[in-house]
Amino acid sequence: MPQYMLAVHHSPDTPQPSPDQMQQAFQQVEAFNAEIRDAGAWVFAGGLHEPSVATVVHGYGDDVVMTDGPFAETKEFLGGFWVIEAPDLDAALAWAAKGSAACMGPVEVRPFQDA
């Protein structure tokens, strides 16, 4: 069955949610995670730290260059993701709509390349 990444994007231009709103989002996401698991679509999911703690590693033959900070020079960043199995794009989009409602933010859907 095809796999899809449902990516949760954040922007510093979006107002920060209150602690109560964050708790609500955590509860909604946990319920969404349970729904995905119960449906047999769950592969993997995780939240990410902010880009400021990233390290970019670039191998040049025998040399390796490491740079602190994110690769992309952009304000928006990937905050977390789900990897799911779905029969087709329409089913993945339906999961993404539920995930977006749960985390109260935009979710990008991207299929994995065929093996």
C-alpha cells in the first residue's frame, strides 16, 4: 500500500497558542493518532524541535562539513509529521484533513517514491 507523509508546518508569523490551546491540540492529536492506529494506517509519527537546534551535514567525498542551524533559509519550518499507509491520495488527503483539525494548523501531503 502506498505511504504518505503528512507534514505539519509552522510559521513564526502565526500567533502563539495559549497553554490551554496547546493542551487541546495535544489531546486532539493523541485522539487522531489512536484513530490512525485503529484503522491500520499508522506507520510512524513524531514532533520535531525548532530548526535552531538543527545541524546540516554535507559529505564531500572524504570531507564532511557540518553547519549549525537549518538547511533552508526560511521562516516557516516542519514541526512534526505522520507517515501513513493509504490506498490512494484521496484517502491520504482525508487523513490530512483530520490531522489538520487535530493540530490546528496546515498539513502538507506528499507521497513516498515507489521502491
